[in-house]
Amino acid sequence: MNSDIPEPRKPLLKNPLFYTSLLLLFVAVYVGVVILTRYESKREFERRAVQEQTVKRREDDLRAIEQLGGSELSIRSLYVSPTVVRPDEPAQLCYDVANAKTVTLDPPVAEVWPSHSRCIDLKIKKSTTFTLSIADASGKTVTQSVELKLR
């Protein structure tokens, strides 16, 4: 018989479900804000790291270019080893050029091209002066000579 009588409703502020729901909502908002803040912070950190790597790479590249001759056309080295040989004894002519478009060797004893480190095997029958000429894209040329002598 008591089942027909409706139970009195509790006021909203006295309902424990209300406070639990508010607490869960607050926790969810807090967690969302923390996740969003960390995500934005991580993106900013990654952006700065990529930017710093790009700057460092550019500085390293410029330093390497300067070490390898900068932007100026030059023959950084040209030498024969040994400098004195007997007829038909082997020797090497080595060269290092910077910013060259074309390379020529006179007298022509082998194919030559722009290189930071190239050596050519030689065998001569008389003392010979080798002349290395390089040119850049604008037509500027640089020439240097070295002599290989016979005993």
C-alpha cells in the first residue's frame, strides 16, 4: 500500500549525484586543458627545434664552403709526387680546385674534371711542365703550373 505514495524529491543541492556530476565535469575539463596545453607546448618545442636545426645546418654548410675554398675560383693545390723520377718511373700529379666549371691539363695525359682531390698517374720520358687551367661559369680563368723532372 505504501507503494502508491510517491517519494518526496530531494532538492538539487542535497542530491549527491549532482555533486558527483559536477566533480566529474570539473575533472574532465581540467584533463582536457592539461592535454591541450601539453600538445601546444610540444608543437612549439618541435617548431623551435626544427628552426634551430635549420640555422645550424646553414651555418655548417657555409663553414664547409669556406673551408673548401669559399665562393672564389681557385686552384687550392697542384703538385707532383715525387718531383724527380727516372724515365718511365711512375709519378702522380694531384690537384684540388674550388668552384671550377671546367678543368684542362696541358699536356693532356688523362681526363680531368673539377674535383677537391684528384690524382693522375704519370710516366714521362723527358722533363715536363704540366699546366692546370680552370674556368668558372662566367669565364674567369685561373692557371697554375708544376714541373716533373727526370734524373
